[in-house]
Amino acid sequence: MPNRREHFIPIGREKLLECLPEFENCSEKETTDLRNFFELISSTLHKQYHAWQIKVQKLYQPLDPDSVLILKDPENKESSEVFAELKDLLANANYRKLPVDELETAVDNATALGLRMKVDFSLFEELHVYGRGDETQIWTKRSWKKFFKEEKFNVEVYQRLIIAFRLKNHEDLPKEQSSSYVYLKNFKSIPHSDLHTLLPGTQVKMSLLDRGKIIIPALSGIVLSIVKIVRLMVAVAIFASLATFIKFWVIPAGIIYYIFRGFISYKKTKDKYQLNLTRNLYFQNLDNNSGVLLRLLHEAEFQDYREMVIAYYVVWKFGDSGIRADQVHEIAEKKLKEVIELDINFEAEDALAKLEKLEVITNTEDKWFPVKTEEASSKLNQILELG
């Protein structure tokens, strides 16, 4: 179940028509005219987003860590424009920016997998995290406390997560990463408590139990070795030179051996944690860098389409005498909840503003009026012909 009301409308084109109130009661001509008009909205949006894609890709190209172009455009390493465009794009795709306190809370708590991590935030010049689709999922785990019996537990997750960052020129910067680029990451089904595990420079912090598994055997091994060596020294005390050798070399060698064995055990346990984390994130990574931009452009375009189709139809159907934005909001949300059983927070004002910009609806004294479908279609055709 969602934990907060989302703006995102998770439906396809055909299902969208079912979300239009009383659409089934429209005449055959009205249905045909509306379908044609909706296709023109789609074409107009596609044209607009294609232009936006060219602009964003040109800005991002010199900052893309995956670029393989030999003849590049003149490089502009300033990243502020990229982050500004990304902010607008994410808003259109109905992502929300996560506040800093959510990241800090995640760092303080163990992950859903039981891992504790530490993050060096001083590595980042800029760091932005966006989420969408806040919901609760049921996961399973086995714990020694329950004698390894499988148990279910609730996990708060983001259906989609975007991380955008630029690193500082820091001495602790990982070798494979550079401060010259802007990194974009897209993930799915990420628990709230796991946000920080996706950041570069994150290191595993082992639990006290795992530390005990390493330290206690090492200490006990050292003690037992000393006892055995002392016994051996007594047995061969008559051989003074041999005893001296054992005293000054065997004891230190035994201590070094157990310290080394403890270190190897520590590394293996830490690698086990890291492998466990990597395995769980492998299938959750959706895209990286320029691929994230293309995915977001696609998502934003279709979100605009869904919102504008619903908003126009509600104004067309119920706005002959004018209709307020809050009424459009209420009618749209009621029908969406009825059809897809989700409590969507419909962005009526944003959709109405975009339709007004296309001149397919008008506003008078805070009331919205529809432009007739034939005339509205003609206006969109003119926009498309100009391109």
C-alpha cells in the first residue's frame, strides 16, 4: 500500500480512456474526434520533448562519464545547467526530491539486509536524490535468533530512485571515478534504509557479532599458542640456545600468525557483506548516465500526456459553463481511484496550464472553458506543421 499520495499515474494509453468519466457515453463522432485530438496531443508533446532531448544531451555530453565520442563539442565542464534541466525533467516525471534528513536517517540505521554502512559525504560537490512510488513491500529473511526460520517483515521502498551527483577532487576518490563528470543512476525497489548503499565511497560496517567472530578466535589462538610454547620451552630448557631461539622468535611468530589469520578472516567477512550487497543491487539498477536522461524524458513525456488528456476531457465534458481547477482535480482523482484503485494526487493546475499554453482551453475569472475539439485539433496541427 502506498505511504503517501503520488502524482505518478501508472497506466497505459488504452487504460487511460477508462479513466475518463462517462467516456463510454460519448457518441461515435465525439469518440473519434477525441481520440484524434489525443493523438495530436501525443505528437505535439513528442515534438517538444525531442527538442528538449537535443538540448539536454548537448549540455550533458561533456559531463558524461560514458561518452566515447572522439570529435566532441567544445567542452563546458560547468554542471549547474545540467542539474537545473534535470530538476525540471524529474518534476515532469513526478519524482520528488528527498530531503537531507532522509539520507541521514538511512545512514544511522541498518539496511533492509541487516548491513550497516558508513558514507563519506565530503566526497560530493553536489548530491541530489529523487524518489517516486513510496510503498510498503513484504520481504522475507532468516535469522539465527529465530533458529533460521523464514520470517516476513515490512520494508518501506521507493519504486523508482534517481541519484545525481558530482564528486570533489578528493584524495579519497575511488580510482575509477572523476570529479570532471556528472553521474546519474536509476534504480528500482530500493528500501528507504538502503539509500546510502548506492552512493560511491560507501563502506560496510560489520556488526559486533561479526567482529567478535574475528577478534575472539584470534585472541584465544594467541593465548593457546603462548601456553604451548611455554610448555615446549620447559621441556627443552636444557638446550639453552634452542630455548633462547624459541623465546625470541617462535612467540612473536605465533602472534604474527594469528594476527594475520584474524585479518584474513576480517577481509573474508567484509567481502561477504559486500558481495551480498552487490547481488541484491544487481537486478535493481535500471540505467546509468545518459541512459537515465533518455528514460526520464520518455517517462516525463507520457506523464504529461496522461495528465493533459484527463484534464482536457474533464474540461470538455463538464466545463461548458466553466469549471474550477479544484473541481477538475476532484473529478479526475475520483475516477482514477475507481478504475485503478490508487489514491492519486492529480496535478490539475499543472496540466491545465500546459493545455492553456497550447491554446486548447481558455481561462476566465478562474474558470476553465474548452475550445471545441475540431478547433483545438486545428491549433495543434498548426504547431506540428511549424516544425
